[in-house]
Amino acid sequence: MAVTKALADSNRVRILLALRGGELCVCQLVEFCALAPSTVSKHLSILYQAGLLESRKTERWVYYRLPGKQAPAVVRGALHWVMAALAGDAQILKDANRLKTILKQDPKQLCQNQLKK
């Protein structure tokens, strides 16, 4: 049930798809989603509780990534389905280009800029 709830929101699905290329810092995800940090944190919490994300903390920064092969079959199946079903979606392709721009920026600088807002 937690997995389906987590996948019921388009922003959460966009976050999962953004993580296909590897882990991202919360500040990168905030920039990517163009949402308030508290909103992104709530989305990340729901995804994490559903087992759809893993995280690690380094100093002040928290990084999220998709779970590895050790994830439960239901999680692996859900992620596979989402990736396959939305691979050619126009919004997802637009998001991929946005993410490329964000990845060119220093994550620490992104965090500092977000704190100023």
C-alpha cells in the first residue's frame, strides 16, 4: 500500500525518474522540483518510507538514490514499471534536460542560494 501511495503523486514519480542517473543532494532535488524545501522533504519522506529511496548523510547534506538489488521484489517491480511506462513521456524528457543543467552547478552553491530565498 505504501508503494502505491508513494507513486500516486506526479512530483514523487518525477523525483524517482530524476534519480535514475544516480544519487542527488536534497538541494538538487529542490531545484529540480521547483518546490519549497519542506514540500520536497515531505515527498522524499513518503518515498523513503515506501522503500523506494535510500539515503545517506554527509556533513550537512543528505543524498538520495534508488534502492539497489537488495530491495524487496515489489519495490524493484514498481520502479521497473515506472521507468518503462514513462520513458518517452514529454515531461520526463523535459525534466532530463533540466536535470542536466542542475548537475552542472555546485550542490553547495545551490544550497546556499536556496537559504537566501
